[in-house]
Amino acid sequence: MTMKRIGLLTSGGDAPGMNAAIRAVVRTAIYYGMEVYGIERGYAGLMDDEFVRLEMRSVSDIVHRGGTKLRTARCMEMFTKEGQQRAVDALERHGIDGLVVIGGDGSFRGAKALTEGYGIPTIGIPGTIDNDLEYTDYTLGFDTAVNTCIEVINKLRDTMNSHERISVVEVMGRHCGDIALYAGITSGAEIIIVPEIPYDMDDVVMRINRSRENGKHSNIIVVAEGVMSAEQFAKQLQEVTTYSVRSTNIGHIQRGGSPSMADRMLAAQFGNKAVRLLKDGIGNRVVGIHKNEIIDMDIIEAVSMKKKFNYELYETLQMISM
Ligand code: ATP
């Protein structure tokens, strides 16, 4: 079946690159002669009938902007059968043949509910800074968020060096340590504390002392939010070290900003692939990237995969950040 009209929404936490993906979906759909309706505020707007027609020029000048033009929301009603029925009714009222959902794991579960329970063809585009989905090597927004963390850590290093301090920096990622891992390696942090690996404060102190004996004047410890706050960690550390400890929470700055080249490229490829699948009448899939190739996978299979931590990268960090 060729689809004539598709819907598009962003859901869950926002991520840089969502706008670039919206653009790619809209332009690809128009290329294939389909109509696109943007749905504002995620599943909440779907239930409240907030549909806007998106034309070629509606998505001009957004490729470089962070956030999401369609805005996003969390919607508790989507967990209920009644809520899902309201969503389906709205899609039917607008004659929507297929739906593209840009979001994280939770948003995909919402799409899965529409697919499994009501037969709505859906395609998921992974848009979350957390990089917490196993089926894809990278999610949209992760690269930009890590770049923002690097920038902050570089600045912290300058001041920590001058005062010979230890900086504990908190990054996002929910239950996933990937932002801490990638930002840690690429900014030269000595230590990362992630939910996937239990930490030992004696070992942390030993590493700090060893680095000082080796001539370092400061230390950076990146703590993933899934473990504890930077403030809490800094407090614990200050009790067992004579070096002065400071804490910084990068916070929501990680979510904003112009997307990096890597995220814009992913957005273009994910958006394009999502519409090509729907065009061929294929639904119930998620798109991703694996070993540098754009892939698609069954949505049910994708959300049931458990995210694995990259221990090899962790070991690399331990070897080179001395
Ligand atoms: P991020 O990882 O960036 O936070 P996310 O998509 O995982 O993004 P969630 O808050 O988990 O964010 O989910 C977004 C929305 O998806 C929820 O508010 C809800 O409307 C819908 N949703 C989540 N899980 C389910 C589920 N099991 N069934 C139906 N809908 C769901």
C-alpha cells in the first residue's frame, strides 16, 4: 500500500538534531508525493488533536537549531488503553496512514502500543541524548550533548589546574553511562563513575594520588547522573582526600545547542530512511546506525534489547588517563 498522508511527532526528552530529522522526514515525504502532518507536544498533542500541516517551507531554517519545532511532552494517558484509543481516533480523523515517532525508549513503547494494539504502521527514529538504545550504535543528539560536555570540562580543567583542585562533573544519561564514558575519554578525565560499574572510593583516591605523583596538578571526575549527583560525590570524596574538591552539574545545557555535523548527518539519514520504509508500506520498525550503516529493525525486538556497556572503551580510558 502506498501511503498518502503521514504523521510526525517528537516525544520524551528533547535532543539536538530533532529539528534536522523533522526536516528530513518532511522533505523526503514531499519528494515521494506524500502529505505530512506534524503533531505538536508528542502523544499529548496527538490526543488533543494538535495537528499542523508541514510543507516544504515549514521546515526551512531549522536544520541548525536545537530543541524541537514540534515541541515535546511526556504523556501519562498514553500508558492507558483509553488514551491509546484517543490517539488512534485522532489519527483516523485526520486520515493518517502511518506515523513517525522521534524519541527514546519510552516513545518507542508508545509507538509499539499503537502498532501492536491497533495496527497503525509506525517508524521510530532514535532521538535522545542518552544513547541508551542497544540496537543502534548512536542516537540522535548524543554527539552534540557529549561535545557540550567536553567544552565545559575543558574550561573546568583550566581553573582546576590553576588551583590544583579536583573537579567532579555531573553529566546526564539517565541509567546509561555513555555520556560520561565518551565525554570522559575525549576530554581527558581521569576517572568516570557510571551506573554500569560499581565504584570504590579507595580506588578513586589511589588514582588521584598516583596522578599527582606523576606530575598532574588537577583531576576531573565525570559522574553519570544515574549514580548520584556531583555534589554528593564531591562531599564523599572531600572526606577522604586533602585536595580541594569542587562540583559542577552541567545540567540542561547538555540538551540544547546547534546539532553537530554527526547529529545532522544522522538526522538526514534516519529521517530519509523512515519515510522510505513507510512509502513501501513497511511499518513497525525503528531506524538506527550499526557499523556505519543505516539499519532498520522490528520495533518490538528493538525495545526488548538490553543496552550493553562498552567495557573496552572503559579500559581504554583507564589506560590513557593517568
Ligand atoms: P528520553 O530517553 O529522552 O527521556 P523517552 O522517549 O524514553 O525519551 P519517556 O518519558 O520514557 O521518554 O517516554 C515518552 C512518552 O512515551 C511517555 O510520556 C508516554 O506518553 C509514552 N510511553 C512511554 N512508555 C510507554 C509505554 N510502555 N506504553 C505506552 N506509551 C508509553
